[in-house]
Amino acid sequence: MKKYFLSLLIAIPFTISAQTNVTIDASVTYQTIQGFGASDAWNTDFVGKYWTTSVKDDIAKKLFAKTFDSNGNPEGIGLSRWRFNIGAGSSEQGTSSNIEMPERRAECFLNQNGSYTWTKQSGQQWFLNQAKTYGVEGLVAFVNSPPRFYTKSGRANSDNTDAFGTTNLKDGYYDDYSSFLITVLKHFEENGTHFSQISPVNEPQYAWGSGQEGCPWKNLEIKQLAEQLNTDIVDSGLTTKILVAEASNFNDLHQSNGNADKCDQIWKFYNTSREEYIGGYSQVLHGLAGHSYWTDGDDATIKTVRENIYRESQEQGGIELYQTEYNLLSKDYSDYLINSIFLGKMIYADLSIAGVSIWDYWTALERERWDQKNRFYLIRLIPTGGDYGELNTGGTISIDKNLWVLGNYSLFIRPGYKRIQISGADDLSGLMGTAFISPYSSQIVAVYVNWGTTSVTVSQTFNNLPAKIKSITPYLTDVNNNLKLQDTISEGSNYTIPARSVVSIVVNLENYSAIKAQPEKNPGISIYPNPTTGRFKLEVTNSVTENMNLSIKDINGRLVYTNSINSFQPQTIDISDQPSGVYFLQTPTGVQKIVKQ
């Protein structure tokens, strides 16, 4: 057993009043992270259409950039997921859509005569292209309602008066809705934008009678839609995975919560004895998505709810859990900084207690109105006419600390990182910590959230590291700093976590394997999705010689796949029979890493 002792010290303008010993064990691993993301819903289309290019460029850089400035400070938070809302057509209906706020209406690519207009949602498409350009690994298409032409109400929301109602999708229109989604996915795929996931249902427990696009669904209706969409994806040759079921809160995933036909989803969707069982569909992700709203009232609730869904997920075959929407909708602090640090606390709880492998924020962009402070945005929009002004007149932005708090996770914990064991930092009222190891096993990232009002001195012990520590670099987010680079730390000193702060500690390890140390060089091809469950697309991006050989080797140099490239058309590669881990795709022109989950 290798042990490395680390106590970290930095000058902090707080009185040290507590000390704790933390142990990080790299040999005990948990979930593999798929990514951290945010949604483009509601305001992004207006900003993309009407705001200046310089403002839009600044927004995109802050959300997607993984680069650092000349002083070593991050230029963005490097989101690895971007959720693109496929609209249902409420925008074309205007005020008759039963949606009062214009920005909460959405255009639909589908027209009433069955044709498609691909220039719609142009503002959202601008940011989608920016996400792609910056190399965001997971582009996710999500839908709040089927196209209004396919709904019983004729709108993108329902006539149901309560949450017990059936879906607003017309009877017999499951195949039409699925075909619509396939048409959209294929259009973007053929134009170079690959959606790794499609989420066709959102918060099915609600009635969705007004206010925004939305559609109720019962569990059996979700199963019917998943079955139809799974068949159509396979038939189309797409590799997109289906993400379900975006429960309105975590309680709907594990208990009878209101309507018996819409809750207890972990057991009902993944117990083979149930008629709602979806575990046998190849394109359905082996997990369930829920939202963290309304489960953040106090520490006991935060802990118990997440323990319950984790336990249930393990009992039903170890399915994955995903948190795909959260902001402080159900929490209301009057202080901007406290709101942001509480956000860090909730990310910690979802990762370490619920064990989620996806964590997505809700609205990336929003105005600040009605004394809501910074509860609903990563970046604040300030229209030319003020906070209550129209979004189609342009405006400026303000970068909020919420962005940088999320960045402590999103920038450093990349897809394919595994959560590892950390003990001594699990106090929901004080210091909380999560730790992760990279697919190369060459880096460990520990993120600490100090929710307490006093600073905490941390002494760390690292057990079972695969290599010696090479460098230790902290990044601080507190009242005065935004993910700011701190002085590099040597082993054997103490580090103090300030009160009301989030700190990322990046520990680089010495290379210990020639193949792990092998630098990546663009081989002139693109592979997606990556990380992958085993089956992925390979597409030539640069000129390539005829019948150029390629091979895939595992981290120990074992050959697992060989073939040749003789076409610019996307090719499907399948290494599903191989265990999870890091692989290297090699051609005569370069090497590219593949992470198999």
C-alpha cells in the first residue's frame, strides 16, 4: 500500500477555528462521471438571435472554454454537456399557446404540412455550434412536449387539470412523435452535429397546463415511447442513447409520491417483473434521470432522499442515476454568495450521496427579476431596457459566482473520471469533499465545499496512489475569488479552506506507464460518442490515404480491434465486448483516447 501524506497551507484572511484529517483512497472507486452541463432553455434563442456577437462570444467562452489565461486562471468552466431544447411550436402560436412569457415559447422545426424548416431555433443553434466548436463532449437533445400538431390540446401544453392525467400526445401518434425526433437527430447528424443522448420526456408528473411547454406522461406511456424510439434509432443507424425519465424530483424515483402511475420509477422501470420494464432496450441508458428540486429543504432531507434513491438503484441491478436539472427553485437565500456555495453543497450531495454520474444545471442564462437574486442563472442577462426589458433588444451580461462554483467540478472532472473514496469531509453543515481519478490514473481532483461560517484546516492522506505526487495546485472560489489559481503547494504543509468557499485541488501524478504517457495527436478522425458504452461512430475529418490501417489497444498495449479506413463516410466501431477502461485508437497519423464506460 502506497501512502502519501499531504497537509496544505495557504494564507487566508479567516481565523482558523477547526482542523480535520481527510483520507483519499484511489483504490476504492464508485461511479464514472459522464459530464457536467447546463440547458439552453428559454432565453438562449433570443440571445443568439438578437445580441451582439461580442457578448455571445463571451457567453460561449465562459460556458465552454477549457483554456487558461497567461496567469493560469480558467477562461471558462469547460462544460462537458450542453442540453439543446427541441421546441414543440408554442412560439408560432404566440399568445394562444397558453404561455405568457415569449421567451418560454419555442419554435418547432416541423410545420403543419409535414415539412421542416431547419432555420428555426437559430439562436439556440448558434450556441449549439459554439458548444461543438469548443469540443463539448456530450450534446443532449431534450423535449418538453411533442410537436403541437401531435397533441390532444393542439398546444405544447395540456388541458389536464391535475397531475393524474394521461399524456397529451394523441392516441396512435407514438410513431409520429418518434419519427419527428429521428428526423431532427438525423438532420443534425448529417450536418456534423452528433447528439449523444435524446430525452423525449420531461417531468412527467406535472399536469403542464400553462406557463411553458410541457406534457404529462404515465410510466406505461413512457415505456411505450421508449420502445418505439429505441426501434427507430436502431433502424436509422444512429448511436444516440435515450435518457429517461427526467422525474420532477428525486422522490418520484423511489417512492409512491402522489400518482401511483407516475412514480416509484426505479423499481417499475428496472424490475423485470413489472410491465413498465425498460431494461432490455439497447439504446436506453441503463439508468434514470431525476431533478434535485424540492429535496433540498434541510440536511436530513438532503441526505435521506439521496440515500433512498441510491439504495433503490443498487437493488434494481446497479442502474445509474443522473441529475439533469437543478437551480435554487426551491431554496431562497437573500445573499448572492450563500446561494452559490449552497449550489456547491447540492452538487456534492448528488455526487457523493446519490452517486449520480451526470450533473446538469437548469437555465444557463436568465434575467434577474422579482428579488430572485442569482438563484436561476450561471450568467446574468441584462437587457438594454433593464431587468424587465425585452430580450430582443440586446444587452450585456454579468458573470455570476454560480458559474465558477459549478466550474470547480465541470472544468477539472472530465468525462471518464471515476469518483474515489474520501473520508473525513462529509459534514453537510460544514466541510464536504469529493475526489476523482482520471482515466489515465495520472491525476486526482479533490473538490471541497465549506458551507460553514468558519475556515477549516485540512490535512490529507492519500492511499493506494498509482504513482508519486508530482504537483499540487489549488483553485479557490470565495467572496473575493472566482476559481482563481493559488500558489502550488508542496507536500507536508497545511491547507486552510476558507469559510463559505469551494476549492478544487488538482493533484498531478508522475507517469508510470509508457502507453498512459503516450501523448495524443489528432489522427485526422472524429469518434463519437466518447465516452462510449462500446459502440461508436468513426468519421474521417482530414485527408486520409486509401485503406489506412487503424487499431485499438487497451491501456496495457493489448490489441482489441483492427481495421482499415477506406471511406469518408462514418463507420461504426464496436468494442462492446471489452471491459470498461481507457483505450487508444492508433493510425499512422496519430493516437486518440477512447473511454469505454
